Amino acid sequence: MDETSPWKIKSSAVKYSNPWIKVIEDKVITPTGGDGIYAYVSTRDSVIIVALNDKQEMCLVRGFNYPSQSWAWHLPGGGGDNEDHVEASKRELEEETGIKAKSWDKLGVIKVCNGLMDENMAICLARDISFDGDKEVSDEKIDALKFVSLSEFDSMIESGETGDCQSIAAIYLLRKWLNQHS
């Protein structure tokens, strides 16, 4: 299978940037030979954490999603800050929840929004958890934390309490891990 890009980049320009994202616009020759523009968001890679308690329930946080101006439940996570995936996951889990874990597994790495972003997200599993970490006070608005079973999470998707595709992808990899380790 040919792995070379069917797109030809004629020029590339950063149209906007801040400390977290860049919006890049490329002038291109499309795979069909026409002139075009392809814009995408470039970000640092991220992590998301499935923290399981001793009942095999996962930790969810309720946060305010600024772009959609809505509250929703999702797994804890955030910027990878160019750290090792597990180290970034340890930091993010403690900052958002105050949870520390003794056991860590990397479940996989996925593309966050293929076609619009270049971000990769590592999914890590945290087990043997305790609440003796330091929860950070930050501009991110996280107002609640709860533990739910896989079936409760499925119900939350169906009811619209969560629709976070990153959390849903992480739970898919968790289910595969649980099947292999049961």
C-alpha cells in the first residue's frame, strides 16, 4: 500500500496561535489535481485517564465545555506537555481529581479529531487509587467527580449526559484491556 501523501503542499502559514493551539492554513494541490486550501489545528499531544476503583468503576469529572457552552461528564485528562504519557497522566489525574494511583498501564494512542487536528491522545489506565493527591485549583471548571460502572457509562451516552468522543474511545480500549486481563 502506498503511504505517500496524495496532497501536495504549495505553501503553509500559521493564521493564529496562542500557547495551546495553532491554526495552520496550507495552500495545496488536491489529490484530484486542483488548487485548494486545507486548514487544521495543531496542538500538543494529550492524555486521558481511566481511573478504576476497587469495584471496577471509573472516575468521571463534570466539566464546563466552553466551545459548546455546556456541562458534561468525561474522563479526566489534559495536555501532555511533552512528557512521557504515563507521567503526564499521573500529573493530570492528580491535578483534576486529587487521585494518585500505584498501578499504571498505557492502553493506546489515538488521533483526537483526524482531519481537523494533528493531536494524538494517549489513553492510560490507573488502578490501586487513593485520594491523597493535591487537586489543583485552575481556570478549568470541574465541579464534581463520581465513579460509574461501564453499564452506567453506556446509559450516560444514551441519555446525553456524556458525548465526549475521547472518553468513549478510552472506554473502548478499557473494555479490550479488561477482556484480555479477566
